[in-house]
Amino acid sequence: MGLSVVSGISEAKDYLISTPKTSMLITATPGEKSKFQYYGSRIEEADIPGIYASGLAFDKESYPVFGLNTPGEKAMAVSHPDGNMTLDLVVDRVKQYSVDDGDVTEIVMKDQVYPFVLRQYFKTYSGSDVMTTWVEVDNDNKKPITLYRFASAFLPMRRNDNWLTHFHGFWGGESTQEQERLTNGQKVVANKDGLVNTESDNPSFMLSMDGEPTEDAGHVFGGALAWTGNYLIKMDVHSTKFDMSAGINEETSHYVLDPKSTFRTPEFAMTYSTEGKGGVSRAFHRWARDHKLHDGNKEHDILLNSWEGVYFKVNQKGMDEMMQAFSAMGGELFVMDDGWFGNKYPRNSGSSSLGDWEVCREKLPEGIEGLIASARKNNIKFGIWIEPEMANTKSEIFEKHPDWIMRVNNRPLSTGRGGTQIVLDLTNPKVQDFVFGVVDGLMTKHPEIAYMKWDDNCSVLDYGSQYLPADKQSNLYIDYQLGLKKVLERIRAKYPDLVMQACAGGGGRVNYGMLPYFNEFWTSDNTDALQRIYLQWGISNFYPAVAMASHVSADKNHQTGRTVPLKFRFDVAMSGRLGMEIQPKDMNDADKAFASRAIAAYKGIRPVVQFGDLYRLMSPYDNKGVASLMYVVPDKKRAVFYAYKMNHLINMVVPTVRMNGLDPDKMYKIKDLTPVDEKRPCALDGKTISGKVLMNEGLPMASLLNKEYSSLALELEAAE
Ligand code: GLA
């Protein structure tokens, strides 16, 4: 995607790395430090002298290392076998080459004295405005070296009125948007959970270069670390300078690297938009679908998950009834959640059985075969829940393999969920085989299984590996993740068509380290449609709708106790990957009929939502009483528009919403996708309005959203 070498000033060599809308400029001259000059909107070779002349070039090390001239933040620190803690790297050579999905620039740097090689990579992806960077380190000594700091990316930024947008959360409130002006000092977005790395904060963020960011204008940098373990993103802000670094969190994780081994940092993905935050999101969504998500361009089925419908009370009859009812509503896939396994200790609560992945004969005498037969009879696909990295102290696996769990042998064992949950030690290759075997065993016996929800409801509790030697205990957090990656790679090599969902007590693993092996993620255990608008808004900044599982749940929501109309619940869930998480038996006939119509409507708009470009129109975080967003297909012939009444007072100002992303010259025919009464769709149904009017003037919402929890889901189709 446009790599070029340009001779810059003096003997320096400039490397211009470009995507369709962005460029990075690096100077890498053999024998000298590698220098970062520019990252921003796309420039051409002819613009490079202007970048220097204008003072825009940073001329700062592209990967600053610790030891000589130490003040300030650095990207890497190591100790050599003789105890020396300094690095002095200069460029050895630069390689540029194409790979399957893009182009790579590799800057090879060598220490001037020690046998230490560092390669810094920059990769562009075909057809994408996202580029990634990472480094690799070789230990060419005869003894181990220790890495104390190992950022994936280190970028100087221009100090202006910079604003940071990041996503903070809690169980049930993941990815809640925070937006703040950056002031002098350090701002850190970090995680130290060990396993669940996106419940509290997400490793993705935007930085506005010129004031409070908007959706459609202004220069915004977007970055995301592709790692599912502990991470550290740091903004080091001073009046006169501003550096951003992102990578694995090295706290209590200094890494002992054996001789003849290589350490590779995760990719840090970034884009630069001159179209505000919306431009960053659309670039990330496209990159995710085309290059990162597993099968990101395949449509996702509409599913019913059993969790909120029956919790642990799984049995053949109940599952069969759910499948039958869901299939009658037009559903495509049924997922049996927790509660189906364990014989010595049947899984009836969160306090036993994890690791004993045998079907519970007492609850399901016909086995998984019986469930698959039900699915076949009901013309629906079948999926299943697993939490394969885990065990309980009350489980056969713990009795048989007490050495497989993470623990500190001479100390009491800490436990998580149910007072008994413990984590398997994935640094151990035998445990890796076991975890792979959970999926492989199920799939070998039951190749009809179409979907797996892979959960993780525990953090690293006791820091100790019974497998790693004493001098490598500090590798545990990182080696766990590398072990998990190996398992997931094996699963994907053998089962490329299995649809997998990443879940961690809700939205605890929504990141680009996990997603290459998964088709989708569970956004949050909170299925309350009103709060979902905030959570899904946050998630939508970096993660595409096709992967965002969004389920219609019970009338009185199980997490918040809120009651909102079924239409509102559908209109929210239909803005992501639609599913249901409800007991169909508790729905009356009118609700079932409405659900059937909404499911049929979603099938019609599925490609628009799952693969369209997202335009966020009115933010719930702006408290205007209305939230609104839309998806538009690239040729602008079809779009889907959503609007939600967020609160309701008689004398309130209800705003007009202006659309975005349409073709001003096209006429769009509007269809109400989810009228409660088929004979009485909303007033806009059947009307034709130009893209120009819809975007420049918009739609007044006052009469359309005139009740508490009113909502709209509209399809727009360009007239031929
Ligand atoms: C986690 C998940 C839920 C459900 C339960 C089952 O909390 O987030 O969706 O699968 O586990 O125990």
C-alpha cells in the first residue's frame, strides 16, 4: 500500500509508508538512530521537503531505549548477562516487502557493543487505513537476558488542545466512554487482571489533535493494542512535548529471554482521521472485518442463548422447547449456555465442575446427540458454552491434576467465582493440550456443533506457576497469553468454520489480541436495552457491529430491573449482531408475533448492519434526550437508521437528527422496520426524501419519539 524510499536531506534515508488516507515518515540511515518524523494525513513524496521545512518533522528516535542519556520515557529496557542495563541501537539495514495481506517495512537495529538485535516493524494492510507496529528482540547471547520494558509503539505527538477518548468500565458497564482534555502529567490506561483485560478499561483510545473531538470533523488519532493480557498505554504530556507509548504491561512481568530466542511484542494498530472520530471507527471496522476478525466478512446467525432463560437449569425437554419456539420465530442458531456438564459433580451453580467437560447424564440423558437431534428436528443450528481455561476446587480435574492449576504451593489457595473457581496454568504444554482437547473432543464427537461460546470468569488470582522454573516465574502473565494463543491457533487450524464467541464475564475480552481467533464477542452481561445504548456506543468506536453480540432479553431486565418495550429492546439489539437471551415460554403470543416480524426484518437488513459503514449521529453521552446512529453500505444505496428516546419529560426539547454518509443526490425511500402494529407504521414509512435533505436538515424527532422508550428502526433504500 505505497512504500517508498526517498533520499531526504544529507545522506539520510526517508521511508514513506502510506495507506489510502494516511502516511508515516521514518528516517533510517545505517549506522545512525532510526528517527520518527511524521504520522498524519496522507502525503506524497513531493510533500516531504515541506514536512521538514514547516517544522512538522519530529526527528525523534522511532524506538527510544533505556541506558544512555536516560531521562524521560523509553520504549525498552533490558539487562544483558553481565548486568549492564544499557542499550545503544543504530540502524543496521531496512527491508521492505509484501506479505499476503499487506506490506511491511522492517528496520533492523543492532546494539553497538552487545549481541542484541531489535527489529521494528510497520505494516500496512491492503485496502485499509489502519497500520500496525511492533518489535522483535533476539537474544544472541549464550545466557538469558531480562527485558524490563517492551512497548509495542512509541510515538511523539504534537501538543495542542489534545483530548483523550477512552473506554472505562465495570462488570455490566463495560466500555463506557470517557472523554477528557489532556493536561500536563501522565495519563495511563492500563490493566493488570492477568486474564480479563477489557472489563475495566479497553486497550483502545482516540487522541484529538485540535480540541474536543466530534464525530465528523477534526484530526483524530486512533490506537488499539492487539493483546488480551495486561497492558499499559501511557500519555506523557508536557507543555512542550507529548509522547504516547503502548504495550504489554511490564509491571511484575520482567521477561527472562533464553539464548537463541525471540521476543515479539503484540501489534499496536493505529489510524489517523481528518474526519473526526467517525473516520477512526470506520477505518478500524473495515480493517477488523477484512484482516483481523476470524471470517469477518461472513454474515452472523440470529441466535437464542439459554443463559437468562434457564441459567443452570439445563435439561433435554427445556432445551428442545426453547429451540422449537425460537425456530418458530425465525431464529437460526440455539446456544446452550452453562450448566450442561459434570457427572461426579453436576454443574448446578458456579461453584463446581469446570474442567469436567463430559455431558451431565442426569440432566441430559440423551447427551449432546439428543440436543443435536432436537436442533435438526427444529431446523436450527446448535452451539454450546465452555470455559476451558478454568477449573473448580470441586472438580474431577482438580482431583486428578492438582499440579495443572496456577498456585503458590506453600500458601493458601485463593478462589474466584462460587468460592471455588481456579485458573489452569496455560504455560504448561500439557494444560495447553487439555484445553485444545476440550474443543477438539467436542468437535470430534459432535461435528454438527456450529458455535462455541468461550468464556472466562476468573482473573489470575495467585501468582505462581507450578510449571515455570523459579527463575522464570516473572514470565507467567506473558507466557499464559502465549500458551492461550498456541491453543487458539491449533483450534483455528483444525476448525476454521466453527463460529466462536469470546466472552469474559460479559465484555471482558473485547480486544484485537483475542478477536483474530473469534468471530464475535459478548459485549456485556448487562442486556438492559437502555444501558446497552451507552455500552454499544463505546464498543462501536473500535469494534465492528458484525462482532457485537446484542441480545433481546426479558421484559423486566435481570441486571437492572428496568422494563422497556419489546420494540425498544429489538431496535437496540438490531443495531448489532441480533440475538435473544430470554425464555420464550414467558413471551405472550403478541410478543412472539412481533419478534418473528423483527427477526424477518433483521434478515433483510443484516448485510447493511453487519458490513455497512457506521455513522454515529447523536451520542447518548451528550444527554440530548435522543441517541441515534446509522449504517450505510459503501455504494450508498441502502442504509439503516436507529433513534432512541433516552428520557421523557412533557416539556423537553426533542432534537432533530441529521443523517450522515448518504448520497446527497439520491432519493431514499423509507420503511419502518419494526412497527408494533403492522397496519400503523410510523409517519415516515413509505415516504421518499433526498439524501441532501436527510443530511443537511435531518428528521425532527419530536413527533416520532413521543413516548418514554420510543424508538425507531428505519430502512432507507435508494430509488433506482
Ligand atoms: C458469564 C457469561 C454469561 C454466562 C455465564 C455462565 O458470566 O458472561 O453470559 O455465560 O458466565 O456461567
